[in-house]
Amino acid sequence: GAAHVGLDEVPELAIESGLDTDALLALDSALDELATFDARKADVVKLRFFAGLEISEVAEALGVSVTTVKSDWTFSRAWLKTRLDGAELT
């Protein structure tokens, strides 16, 4: 049920989400880095942040428990905050 978003729409999405384009690109780069050591955690972030899925929906989509998604989400947010410290993520 997700809408298709073209690359030309990314700046508008960044504005709507409260992120500027540079911050969105920094987040994308950090997610790529996260995926190199734990792809599932990166998938959890993408499904929660970009697709707007609830914890239970992410668990169902990934075929893991709600507890696993909660743990991955908590870890990933802390990891991303540390990685993106200093970036303008308002």
C-alpha cells in the first residue's frame, strides 16, 4: 500500500519530514553503513522511518518477533544518533 516516490520528490519529502536534503543524505549514508554489519537493523529503520510502519507491522514484514524489532529499533536509533551527531537533524 506504499506510494511510489520518484527521486525528484526526495527534496519535498525531506521538507515534509523536517529534514533538509543534506541531513537526509547523511541518514542514508549512515543507514548504508549500519546495513554493512546488520542489514535487519537497517531494514527496521527504513520501515519505521521511511515507510511509517508500526513495530508490529515491521515484525510481520521481517518475520521476526515484536521484541526483536523493539530491540533493533532502540539500538539503531542510538547508533544513528551517535553516528550523525553534529548533523542538522531537526
